[in-house]
Amino acid sequence: MAAKRAKRVVKGKQVGARGKGKAATLWSAGVMQRSNALDLESGVFKARSARQVALSLKRSAEASTRRKSTPFRSAMSMLNFEINRGGRNLSAERKRVLNQAKAELRKAFHREPARP
């Protein structure tokens, strides 16, 4: 007979021991809403242009007084978080724009291009 898994409660919802369930899978959305790292402009990741995304992230990172690292690292970290958070749900077009935004961000901060 299989052992019964323990249940735990996350934000008022019962979740299995492995953390599967609606409340457990949406933690990254909460991070984007409550993040204390950068105050992002609304719709920054929905912009059609990679340059617009990069420049918006640059403005937000430079204006932030709460970041723990350099503006470049904070902006790149937030961009990577958004790409990883989207995962398979990102369309090919969105993924292309966000990945191009990385290169634009490097240009905006006068950094070397990424190694191939």
C-alpha cells in the first residue's frame, strides 16, 4: 500500500507535499508584483521593440535606490527572470524580442556583447 503524502496549506489552499497546486505554481507572479528590487514601468515586457524593453529596464534600474547590485546586473536579472518565468508559454516572437533586449541592454550600458 502506498504511503499517503502529507498535505500542507499555502495561502489558505491545501497543497500536496511536492508543492503542486495553483498557489505553489504562481510564486513567480507574486515576485513580479511584490519585488522590492526595481519599480518597473507598467507593460515593460510587453513592448514590441527590444530597444524599448532595454531602455525601460535601464531607467528603472538606475532610478532604484533599493537594488543590491549594479544597475546593469539588476536590469539583466529582471529580464532573465521574466524570460525564465514565461518558459514554454512565451511565443517565439516574445522570446525573440526579450532575448534581443539582452543585447540591447548590453549596448545601453556599454558592455561587451555576449559570448556565442
